[in-house]
Amino acid sequence: MDLNGKHIVLGLTGGVACYKAAYLCRLLIKEGAQVQVVMTEAAAQFITPVTMQALSNRPVYVSQWDAREPNNMAHINLSREADAILVAPASADFMAKLLHGRADDLLSLMCLARPQETVPLLLAPAMNREMWAHPATVRNVAQLRQDGATVLGVGEGDQACGETGDGRMLEPEELLEDLIAFFQPKLLAGRRVLISAGPTYEAIDPVRGITNLSSGKMGFALARAAYEAGAQVSLVAGPVSLPTPRGAQRSNVRSALEMDAACQAQAEHADVFIATAAVADWRVAQAATQKIKKQAGSGAPTLDFVENPDILATLAAGARARSGVLYCVGFAAESQDLLAQASAKRLRKGVPLLVGNIGPATFGQDENALLLVDAHGAVEMPRNSKLVLARQLVAHIAARLPAA
Ligand code: C5P
């Protein structure tokens, strides 16, 4: 649970998106957070405090005149306990108010009274597309960021008013991911990370091909972990049906040659390359342009294979890696003797860090165990979820990078 022990003040302001805040509240709690809901009176027009109390299992605060707090200072008491205040939805009006330091309701009072150093403020805007695009809102968002608030993005699509465009509140799952990411240490801030993930598919003819059992989950978890750590992430993905991790720029490829071309192009701008992809070692020399037909009595066709380029070894041997600009990390999926195999592969690929794992124990699974091998020796990372391992691996990589 990524929010275990975190105390979150969930602020709701007036907007139709309040209905999404109910589900967000549940998600936060499922992830281990304690949630204290504070609503403006406008928010209470859209969803009742009763609903939010039932979901958060705590009394909801709406008014700064609420006498339940012994010292009658809810704005101080509630904000001092918080690890973050997340206002979702944050209306245009509420943001305009915050910007001026106004504090005529409990939530804005609390935002102003919070200790800025220890209680970060996150805003999830929600409004009509014209309101979002209005110069006043654009100006307010810029100023709020300058004042230290984290203004999250907005979604694009159908709006309650019937119009279509930017300004919807992000979905609860997206807000949850953004909040979890917010709490991760920014070990890769300012770094550009390229990740190859998934299998490749090598066509035999237009309907058949050869591939492997890589699910892409480890690479996608790394993309998420790198983004959480503040990196700009490019993800070159073979054919997998996983959703794109938030913040990652994804390029879909199919064959090893396509993956090679995409990685070569993007590595030009990368500081780190993590090769998690299970690239097919060979491709069919001449893929048939039409389906190869079964012919009675003529037996099975013979296929000739040629070797695929080794993307990792090529990038690791390139000038950018040699001069220390591009830090390359390889993976090895083995079936036994991990330390010896991974150490040999590290030298063969010419990379500073190689991550070994047991293929049959990782393919398709949500958990894995890793063995990190570098010039100084090996570190075991015991079995855990791929996301937890990815975060640990990101920390190891960050510690090995030259100072930015
Ligand atoms: O040689 P092997 O396939 O076991 O090496 C695995 C490592 O090399 C992985 O990091 C994989 O992504 C990378 N690789 C590559 N291009 C290939 C083969 C492997 O980038 N053609």
C-alpha cells in the first residue's frame, strides 16, 4: 500500500467532478491513507458530506465556524496533521481565491494556514474548457505554481456541459497515481530515461510469427518508477496490451528492427537506457509477403533465420555510452546459475550494470526477484512486486549516475 500512514486532507470545491472525489476517497483509503474530507459549501451542493463521511469514516468539515474542535481552530488542527492537502476538484473560483491568499471558508483558510514546508498543496483543476483556457485561469495556474502549489493536469474529453475539450478533472485512478508519485523521492529529476520493454514479434508471413513470453510488466513498472522519480521517460514497447504508465512517452514497435531503430533514435536524447525488452535473437531472413499455404505431401517449410541487432550492446558501445553520457543497464533472463550468467553477460554487453532474473519465475508475473551485478559485485533484491523492485532499481541506478 503506497500511502500507508499518510494523512491526506481531501478538499472538495464546487463542481460536477465532486462525484469522482467520492471514488478517489475510497482509492486513497484502500492505498492505506487516512483521509480527512473538507468541503466548501459549493461542493456540498454537488455531493453530500454524509456520503463523504461514510466513505472516509470520519466526520467531514465544511464550515470554519464548526464548533466540534475544542479550540475551535479546525483550520489549524486539520492542516497540522496532514502530509498533503489535495483539492479535487479545484474549481476556477477556488484557485482564483487561493491566488489572492483569501480565506473566507474553511478549506481556503486551511490552505493559507498550512505550514508550506511540511504540508504540500496539490490541486486537481476541474472546469469547462473555456474557463480552463481563459487567460485569467492560465495566469492563476502559473502564479499558484510559483507560490509552491502543485497543479496537476486536466483530462480531455466530454464535459458535463456537453462541450468537448480540456478541463475535466483527471480520473480518480490518475489522481491516485499522481499523489503516490508526488511522495516518491525525485532521484532522477532532470534525467531522461529510455526503456525498452516487452517482447518483439518477428513475422514469418502476414499471419504468423515468432515471439516470446515477455509480458512487458517489468519495463512498464520501471517506466512508472522512473517517472515517479522525476525523470522524463520514453518507453519503446513491443506488442503488449498494458496501459501506458502516466507521464511516459510511449512508442509502439513490433519487430526487433523497429525496436532497434526507435531506441537508436531516442537514445540520442537519453541519459539512461534500461533494456528490459526480450528482443528476439533471430528473425526470418525473408518473411513471406503472402500466407504460406499448407500443401498436402510437401511437408513443413524450411525457414532461414538471420541474427537481430543487439540493441543494448550497440548502444553501450556507442560514443555516448563510452564518454559516460548514456548509462546503460541490461537485463538477463536466465533459467539457472544467475550470478555467473549475469556477470558474464554484463561483460559481454559492455554495460556497467546488469540485472539478472529467472525467466520462468518472472514472465507474466506481478512479482519478481532481481540480482544486480556491477563491477564491484552483486546485490540481491528479494522477491517483491515489480513496482517495488522497479523503485529500488531506480534508486540503485540514480546512485550510480554521474552528477547532473
Ligand atoms: O543476450 P540476451 O538476449 O540474453 O541479453 C539480454 C539483454 O540484452 C536485455 O537487456 C535485452 O533487452 C538486451 N538485448 C537487446 N537486443 C537484442 C538482444 C538483447 O537490447 N537483440
